[in-house]
Amino acid sequence: MTTWMLLVAAILSEVTATLSLRGALDHPALYGVVVAGYLLTFVLLAQVLSRSMALGVAYGIWGASGVVLTAGASALLFGESLTALKITGIVLIAAGVAVVELGSQQARREAAADEAAAADEAGAHRSDDPSADSSADPSAGPSAPFAADEWLAGATALGSRGEAELLHELEAGITDDRGEKRA
């Protein structure tokens, strides 16, 4: 089951339990449905949260949807009135949940963009850091692609004039990568 399907199941379980609570006033046997429904609701809601849905989003959607569905079902099943003011409240609740979800989506996009920027920056720093690349180590020898100037400077600094000359010849195309003269 997807996270959203689990959330819908939690909502429907909660609405069923709440409607059964009202019905249990006349039919006490429904108290078993009430207890089972609420237990199932919280198990499902815990599953939703374990799948990394934000608590504020999950609880907001769960609670608001429960209010909306319970109000509608109560009007149908128990003949409760559904006035213009109640309908306005239901619409406002639904709009509020939509705004919370949109805000959550925006926050996820911003977090993903921040992570991507940080990864790009870390990658740029890594490529600028000679210690993170074995090609900057004069003893490692040339590798392709490599920073020839850095390797040459390192080889020269170590007094490895033979390696420095070999690198120069390699860059100039005089020798191949094994140091053998080209014909």
C-alpha cells in the first residue's frame, strides 16, 4: 500500500469508528466497532508517519478529512442538519488542508534544491582539492584526465626531474603514456 492509501484507510477507519460511536448510543454492540476502528486508525496513521510523511501534513489531512466526511455522513445517516454555515466551515477546512499540503510540497522542493546545491558545491570543492585526487600525488604518476600543471609542480618539487621531463614529453606528444618515444 502506498502512503496515501494508508492515510485514506486511516481516515475511513476513523470516520467509521466515529459514526459507530453515534450509532452505539442506540445499539451497544457497535462499541466493538468503535474500539476496533480507532485502534486500526492509529495503527494506520503510525504506518503513514513511519513512511516519512510529515506529522503536520498527515495529521492535518487525517483530522480535516475526518471532520468533513463525518459531517456529511452524519447528515445522511442521522438526519443532522447541514446549514450554510457548516458547509462554509467544511469548505474552509478543506481549503486549509490544501494550503498545508501545498506548503509541504514547496518545503520538500526547497529542501531538495538545497541538497542538490550542497552536493554540487561539495563536488566542486572535491575537484579543487588536490589531496582528494591521486593524480595530484607525484608518486602516483600521470593519469588521464589529470591536472598536469599540479602533477608537474609536485614532481619538480620532489626533485624528480626525470618524471617532470617525462610528463612534459607526454604532454607534447613526444612519448606515449608508458614513457616510450613515439616514432
